Amino acid sequence: MTIDEEKVDYCTTYTFKKAGNHTVRVLMDLSSLSSLNNMFSKAEFTSIIFSEKFNTETIVYMNSMFRYCKKLTSI
């Protein structure tokens, strides 16, 4: 995935270099996953853009995926 056009490993914690609006582009293949629980919970993103690779066909759980995303205005 990319955050503010910087490639980021989705398994790591990301520390923002600056305050303000952030855009996330999700480009990863999810075909081997079954859960996205808390994936974006408490994120400070204002926008999330999903690519065509963001296929949720195998996903069973999405509990609290966007929980406490108070700044999120578009998906």
C-alpha cells in the first residue's frame, strides 16, 4: 500500500512525517486473507483509494475496519 505516495509494508506501523491530510492507496492482493479486522482502526487518513486488486471475495471478517476513523471523508 502507499501512504502519501510512499510505499509502505502493510504489516508495519506507519508514523506520519507530517500532520494533516493523508491519502492511502491500497494496492495489495488480499486473496490469502480471511480477516481485515481493525485494518484502518484509529487511522488519521482523510481518503482511502482501493485498487482493482482490493478483492474482498475471501474476506470473512471486517469488524471495526474503519473504527474511530474520525477524519476519513472518502473511500
